[in-house]
Amino acid sequence: MCRKHIMSKSFSTIKQVRGESIVINPLILFQQKKNNTSIMFHLLFVVFLLVNVATCEDADGRKRGLIPAMFIFGDSLIDNGNNNNLPSFAKANYYPYGIDFDGGPTGRFSNGYTMVDEIVCMWTAEQLGLPLIPAHSEASSGEQMRFGVNYASAAAGILDDTGRNFVGRIPFNQQIKNFEDTLDEITDNLGAPDVAQALAKCIFFVGMGRLMGCIPSILAKSNSNVCSEEVNELILPFTNNVKSMLLTNLNVNLPGSKFIYIDIKNMFQDLLTNYRQYGFSVINRGCCGIGRNRGQITCLPMQTPCPNRDQYIFWDAFHPTEAVNILFARKAFNGGPDVVYPINIHQLATL
């Protein structure tokens, strides 16, 4: 259930309008098969696929959402529990993670909501009708999958080898395979025509591979307390290439699908420059962690976090606080082309 918030988080979103299954990946070739055809791309995106009959009213005449389902792919910024039962060092199913989330720790790498959680709640507020999306590890029945599934896994990356120092994780390739298994199960239950109709209105969300030179773990590597320009410069070619790909390739050559790009880099730059205007006061250390900038060792079990979490940009050594996740989600949902391009999520959902 979405809850109300009182306050003073590079994703990509895909809307399918003809039902083609499309996966976009920034660094490697990726393949998704549909009707014995293969579509390959190279760049960065996370995919949401939600399956439900695309209707605006249910059998009782109650208004249903414009978006039947959403499927989510990514890493720890949007993982909501898929690593909980893995033999992994990348877990967040312990206190104080989830200290501000109804029900406590769930596996989210935040004190509360992730960015995706708030986007879903924005849809609910707009009568678009989605509940919080369950983790794949917890969605064992068709009923649990009817509004979508979150396949994101902490320490995952586009390459299969990414994050192997954390041992257990679910790489992007495996997340896509898990989605295919879900699609097979739903097709068996609903039948191919109903699934195809539903997919035509679903949203896919991909968020993976973002790294900023201003996170506490990077700041902690030196005594200067200054962002790493070397790390930040690694992001620029990627951002420019993604936008170019969207404009000159995917949105032009795949007219049956609509792609948008959420520019987390620009959001973070604006936030770090104007943090006081957004109600934040602490920008260079984590709310929960150990060592310099509270970023040398990330948040440990039962560690006491900062009490004024809504004042902090960073929750731990790597991840933003719920307050930042909510801020970025609302910008992605209603923002202008400086942060979400070429249209925002609300406009995408109502096409």
C-alpha cells in the first residue's frame, strides 16, 4: 500500500504500444526473442513488464489504472528483496535498513522507499492504479504477478561478471530470463491473446549501472572531501550516447514503442548545487555507515543511523535516502526535458 509523504532518485522507461518485448542495454549486445525474431541493442536500460488485462474498469465497475502492469530490472537502487535468500554480501534485509518503511526491513537499500516505489505511488495518486510491485523472489503465483514484478538485484550489472566480489546476485541476463519465465507462466494462465493485449499498455523500467563521483564511498577514498571528477567524467559519454540512441534510433526505428530517458546525473548535479533549496543540509556523508564520510564501511546490522534522515542526501555509502528517492521519482514523473527526455512518465502513461 502506498503511504502519504511529508517532505520540505540513470533510469530508463519503456512503454510498449504494440506488445513487442524490447530490452535495451548500454554496454553489451542483448537479445529478446518474440515470434522467432530477435531484436538486439547496445546501451543501458532496465525493463518493467507487468501483466494484467488492459482495461479501465474491473468487473464491479470500479476504475482501474491506465497502466495494467510494470516490470522492473536493475541493481541495488531499486532492488526490493531479491537478494534476501541468496548467499550474498549485498543484502539489506536487516535493521536499520527500512527504518522508515512500513513493515521494516524488506531488502530495499534505503531507509524507506526506493525511487520505483514512489513512481508507483505517483501512479496511484493519479488513479493509474498500481500497488507496490513485489520482488520476483516473493511473487510465486499469478495473482501476485498481476500488477508486475521487480527483478532488480543488488550488485548486479549489465555484464554477468559485474559484482562477483559480492558473491550472490542476479545479473541482467538472468533477470531477463526470470522475466521470460514469468511471461510463460502468465501466458499459460491467461492465454497468448490476453497477454499480448496487456503488454501493449505495460511499462518496462530499467535502472542499472549508475555511479557518481560524489557518493560517500568515493569521497572516503581521499582527504579532500571533493567529488571525483574522474568518476563523473565516465558518465558523460554514456549519457550523451543514450539520448542520441533514443532520438536517432529507437524512437524512430521502433514506432510501436515509446522510450524515455531519466537523467539521474542532471538530477544529482542540481541537487548537490541547490541542496538547501530542497531542504537538505548534509551532502557529503552517509546517514548510516562507518569511517570517513561514513562511507568506508556501509551500514551494519543494528547500527544507529542519523536521526534527521530527511536532511541527508545519502543513506549509506552508496545509496540515497528515501527523501532523495521521492524527490527524483516526482521529477521523473512530472519533470521537464532537462531531467526526463523526451517526455515524462506521466505523459508516457497517458499516451
